[in-house]
Amino acid sequence: MTDVIRVVVNGAAGRMGQRIVALVHADPELELAGALEYDGHPSLGQDAGTIAGAGALGVPLSAELPGQVDVVIDFSTPAGLVEIAGKCLSSGTALVAATTGLTPEQR
């Protein structure tokens, strides 16, 4: 078996983000390394697994990208994608962008 892939979900409290959190948790080749939402989100600090209906996972919803991450899966908002893309670029972290509705400038 290969090394486990450490995944962060950006937009983790949204409908699709919750589903991704649950799917990452269910896959033995993946580890949920973080769950992100915007600064000031009302669910910050709550367990991402509980929010997603997957049970407590010990991963609190945060506004900060944790260290030692292999990939960020973004399913947030156009502004959220722009923000996390900059963080991924500066940290050398892979990014899977699933957010839609981007303006030409944001693309």
C-alpha cells in the first residue's frame, strides 16, 4: 500500500464540502488533514465529521491551512478559491478546484 494522502477540504461546511469530508474519511488511502471555511464562519471550531454526518473525526473546522498537506480540494466560493489558490501556490500544495462561477479575472 502507498502512503496515505493528506487532504484538506476548503468549503467543508457547505453541502458538497460535507460530502467530500465524508468520502475522504471513508477512503483508507486518504486522511482528512484539515477542513476549512472562511474566517468568521459560525461553525468554526466544530468537528468537520460531525458537520458532515460522518461522526466525530477530531478535525475542527478552521480558517487556517494546516502544515504538511498533500492536496487541497476546494468546493467553496470564487473568492474562497482565489484565497486558497494563493496559499497553495506559496506552500507548494496541490490544488483540486471544483468551485464554479469564476470571473475571467479569477480564472
